[in-house]
Amino acid sequence: MHDHDDHHHHDHDNSYSDMQARVKALETLLTEKGLIDPAAIDRIVETYETKIGPRNGAQVVARAWSDPAFADWLRRDATAAIASLGFTGRQGEHMRAVFNAPDTHNLVVCTLCSCYPWSVLGLPPVWYKAPAYRSRAVIDPRSVLAEFGLTLPQETKIRVWDSTAELRYLVIPQRPAGSERLDEAELADLVSRDAMIGTALARSPEAAI
């Protein structure tokens, strides 16, 4: 875990990694042979990135917002609490939940590769695996968040959590104002994948309509 308030600027690295280059070459070859439809693949990936996977995590957050006992369990033993909702499996065996607060914002990164809690968030977004995010999120998290459209007050402390193969993190965003009368399903609709990584806040009820 790292605490950061310094400001530095680093250029984005848009080059492909070796693995990304190989995948791109294979996709191009299969497309030219008519064996795959890139648009169809993009739709499938998008579904798993933003719909199917993150819905699990959103349910965890909604339960934590609405059930103080579950929230306490999540703080003490996130792995067991998350498993009680049926979300287990590879890339999510050992979990820790970190809770945002009025004076503290949490951000998750994997500086070594792309360790990510698949069981609650689905497939990792491309930017999570990019060298630019992996380096700059640690060095200058405030500017990185601003680039995602999230500008935090200077007095807000930013904590950066480094995921590893042994431990992965889930950010529990603050419950938005005006959501007091919503049920768990409605609360889950306020929670995005990015909010559970820390690059966004939970949506307001008005924004989710």
C-alpha cells in the first residue's frame, strides 16, 4: 500500500507489450482468413468487462451498503464474506475490501502485471494492464484520477493498493446521497466496475436513471 500526494507528469506509453502484439497478430490473421469477426469478439469482451463480471462486485457493494453486519464481515474477512454470496474462483481466492471515506479514497493497481479479482469484476479493462496506468497510478494517482474524470479535493488522502498473485482488492465506494430508500438491486445499479477499482465514484440515483 502506498500513500501519495505528490504531482509528477509522465507521458503515456501506447506501445504493445509482447503478449499484446502476439494477440493482435493472431487476431489479424484469423480475421483475414474469415474465421473470426472482430466486432463480435469486441461485443463479447465488452459484455464480460462491463456487465456480467462487475455485476457480482456491485452486489457485494450493495449488500455492504445496506447491511452493517455484512460490511463489518467484509472488513474483517472479505474472502469469506464475498464467497457467502457465491462469488469464488480463480483470481479471487484471497480478497481484501478497502472502504472509501469522506477523507480517504482508495485506488487499486497491479504494478507487476495485471492481478485482478475476476470473480467479482470479470475481465480486467485494457487500461488496467497498460504500463502507463501501472506506473503512474503509484507515482501520481491524483493526476491519473483526474484523467478518468475524477477530481478529488486536495485534502482527500489517496491510498494506492498494489494487487498481487496472493491478494486482490475490491474498493467499496461511498454510498451516494439520496439512495436511502433504494433496495439492494437498485443500489447495485449505482456501482460501476471503475468505482470498484477506484477510478470513479458510485453514481448518484439521478445519474442512474
